Amino acid sequence: MDAILKAENVVKTFGALRALDGVTVEVPRGKITLLIGPNGSGKTTLMNVLSGVLKPDSGRVILDGEDITELEPHERFKRGLVRNFQIPRLFAGLLVLENAAFARHGNPGEGVFTGIMKRLWRDFEEETVRRAVRLITFTRIRHLWDKKPGELSGGQMKLLEITRSLMPDNAKVVLMDEPTAGVNPTLAHEIFRRIQQIRDERGITFLIVEHRLDIATGYVDYAYAMAYGKVVAHGTPEEVLNHPKVIESYLGG
Ligand SMILES: Nc1ncnc2c1ncn2[C@@H]1O[C@H](COP(=O)(O)OP(=O)(O)OP(=O)(O)O)[C@@H](O)[C@H]1O
Ligand SMILES: [Mg+2]
């Protein structure tokens, strides 16, 4: 398999708990890969290790052949590894369009924003604004451009968070943690259709944690299943969903 991103034998403990207990995952280039597993199986922890939010106790993370295990999140971002969060991280004081625009060059450290209270339009290049408008149109939140995150529904916040992960010009791999949580089924299907379109048009690779298997499985190319900090199955979505260990892990959980 041509894997653009790999976790190799990753272990991550929290005290006595082995949240990741020797996890190896290969994310195929230019495809949409689904990561499933019961609550607490280690999915978000793996996303955190891949994006650099957490350092593993042992094991390696490889992006496009380069060992990035020791790199900070912003250094991974520069190399095209982008993530969003299970709980959207938006700037409460900025408009939807500004939140989108800011994501083009990554989330700067909090310190950068301390004390900045003015509107920031003049700091954006025209191209950034144009790009942000294009993407909020694409994700169907253009009409909300001058709202603040607090005025959005949960689903709209998710769409904004997704917009943000598509803003960087050099995005190669996008990690998404539950992009459709709290979103109605129609919109959830729409989100996955958009993700497919981006895969096809920009060749971006996606690794997506999703609990809504009924919706997600129709859109993904490959799947991994975790249970108790281990990978228990991988393959086509059908193979993984029908795997006895996967069924057992959901029944047991
Ligand atoms: N920072 C932390 N400190 C201590 N324990 C943690 C921490 N983060 C995660 N855990 C524990 O690690 C295990 C895996 O958690 P994780 O969030 O990765 O699960 P998940 O598969 O994403 O679950 P969910 O589907 O509910 O989002 C859980 O038992 C969780 O309680
Ligand atoms: Mg999680």
C-alpha cells in the first residue's frame, strides 16, 4: 500500500491505562480512511499522536516517508498535516469568515491573539479572503459569514471547522474527529459528499473518526477498527464492519 501517513507500533499510556497499546496504522494516499471503535478505544488519542498534540511513549509517526515523531503540531502543519478537533476550536470573537481565513496559515499560538481585539480584515491578503469565501460557499455556510461562532448551531460549527481544515493551500492529509457529530443526517451526507469531492479535486487524504457508521461507510475507501487501544481489523469498510472482532467489541462495549 502507498501510505502517506503511518503510525508504527505506537504506545501511549495515561498512568496505568494503555490508551494505545502498540498501534500500527497505514493511511492510504489520496483515499478516505475511516477509523472506528467503541468509546474509549483510543481513536482520539491516535489522532492526537498523529497530529503531534501528544507524544507517544514509544513508536513512530511517518509522514510521506519522513519520521515526524518529534515534530511539534505546527511543524507537521507546515508539511501538510492538518487536523480538526472533536470539539471545534473556533475564535469566539471573530466572524465566521475570519475564522475561516485565519486557518489558512494554521492556528498561531494563543499568545499571538492576546490583546488583539480589532477586526482583522486589513491583515488578510485578498487571496485569503477570496479563498475563505469560496470555501464557506462550498461548505454551505456563506450566508453566515458575519456571524460569530456562538450564534451557530452545532452542525454549522462543524461545517466551519471543516472549512478551516480545507483552508491551508498545502493540505495533504486531513485528520477529522467526528465531523458529523451533532449534525442532521441530510447535512452529514452532504459533509461526506464534500469530503469525497475534495479527495477527487485536490487529491487530499482523509483519516476520519466517525461513530455514524450507517452514514460514513458509504463514502470511505478503507477502514480501521480499534478496541481497547489496539487495531482489531482493517480493510474495506464491508470487511471491517463484518469482522467478528469488530462486532464483538461493539457488543461488549
Ligand atoms: N489526557 C488523558 N488523561 C487520561 N486518560 C485519558 C486522556 N485522554 C484519553 N484518556 C483515556 O484513554 C482512553 C482512550 O480515549 P480516547 O479519547 O482516545 O477514546 P476515543 O476512542 O476517542 O473515544 P470516543 O469515541 O468516546 O471519543 C480512554 O479510556 C480515555 O479515558
Ligand atoms: Mg474521541
